[in-house]
Amino acid sequence: MTGEQIVFLVVAFVTLFAGLMVVTTRNLVHAALWLVAALFGVAVTYVILHANFLAVVQVVVYIGAIAILFIFAVMLTRRDMRDQGPQMNKNWWFGAVLAVLTFGGLYFLLQGWEGMTKTATSYPVGFDAISELGNALVSPAGYVLPFEVASVLLVAALVGAVYVAFNPRNGNSGK
Amino acid sequence: MVPLSWYLIFAAALFSIGMFGVLSRRNAVAILLGIELMLNSVNINLAAFWRYGDVHLMAGQVFAIIVFAVAAAEVAVGLALVISVYRSRRTVVADEIDMMKW
């Protein structure tokens, strides 16, 4: 077993444990912090995969923006179910069975696929994945259209989010 | 080298955990946390297929970036909806949000 495999196994188990804590812990602020741990584990997985840009974006966008947004939302909506009462609905066992069945089904499906045991070709020496990715994102022969559509979607979503969360009663609408 | 199967099984497990969270939590914010886990597991798969296929084809990483953008948009809209519902109904329990108009 090589060092890379050991690192991957440790990161994977830590990430899965953090994921389990996200879905089972009672305190939602703790759940959001466990989500930060899980996202960081995924970022380390990207580093192992040589996807350096994705790792940095994972830390900046997911941990820096999305997880903090979650913590804000938890704190803004935290009056009524402050950790008391059941955090799971009464059909939680059904969800657990369905999750286990999904994992089993995916595992079974992957076992029957011949590409499963594939090992990576060695990473090309001097290959600059980040500049390649930048070229792919802005070249018309590449993926400039999906990129622009994603940015328009992001603008529309943020405008919509501000509109939805805006409170007309005590908002400072210039009235 | 880590075999491709380890990544795929890891991502499948993370996806299942996120799905359990989506299906069984009562708090709407916790349901969104589960969705984040599911999106991340998909991204691991995309990056792994990029690495184990031809690294000169950047489609896997580009698609992962699109997923990042969509996840950010989804979280912004979802949390805005949760806060808006909380403001008018004083609840974030998904079972109790059962009216189309208030």
C-alpha cells in the first residue's frame, strides 16, 4: 500500500464520518461545522486527483461562502427548534433503508463495470492543467457557452434570493 | 496509485449519506446541508473521471465548475426561501410548511 493510498483512505474515512455527523448531529451549528470538515476532506481528495484549481475553488467557494451562508441561515432561523424535540422525522428509518439500498445498488452496478479496476496513467510531466482549464472555459471551441450560462444563472439566482429574502415590512425601501 | 473504484465507492457512500440527510431531517436547513453533500460526491466523480480518462480533455473539470456555480445558486435561493418562510410562519420544519399561500 503506497503513501497515496493511505492518505486517500484516511481522508475518505474522515470525510464520511464528518458527513455522518452532518446528517445526525442535533445541533445545527455543529452540523454546519461538520459540513466544513467534510468539504475540506473533499478538497484534499481533489488535491490527490491533481485537480488543483477545483481544490482551491472548493475551499474558497464552498467553505468560504456556502458554509458561512449556512451558518448565517441557521442562526437567523434558530428560535423555535433549538436542539430540542426530534431532529429526524418519523420516517427516518425509511430514509436510512433507501440510502443503504442506493449505496448497495451503486456498489453492485460498479462491480459489474470493467472500468472499475482502472488505474490512472501517470500524470504528464509539465502538463499545466490550470491554463488548459482556463483556455477551455473561454475558447469558443471549448466551453464558453456553458460558462456564460452558469454566470447568468448565478446572477439571476442572487437577484432572486435578495428579492425573496427581502422583508417589505421593516425593510428600508426608501419609504 | 489509488484505483478508480475507491473514488467511486467513496463518492457513492457520501451520496448515500447526503440522501439519508435529505430524506430524514426535519429542519429545512439540514435538508439543504444533505443536498450539499450529494453535490460534492458528484463532483468527486467528475474529477476522478477526468483524472482517469484523458487529462487533456477538460470536460470533467469544466462540468465540476458548472456544478459549483449551480450549487451556489441553489444554496442562495434555498436559504432565502427558508428565511422568508421562517419570517412569515415562524417555523423551519419542512413538514409544517404545507401551504401554497399565506
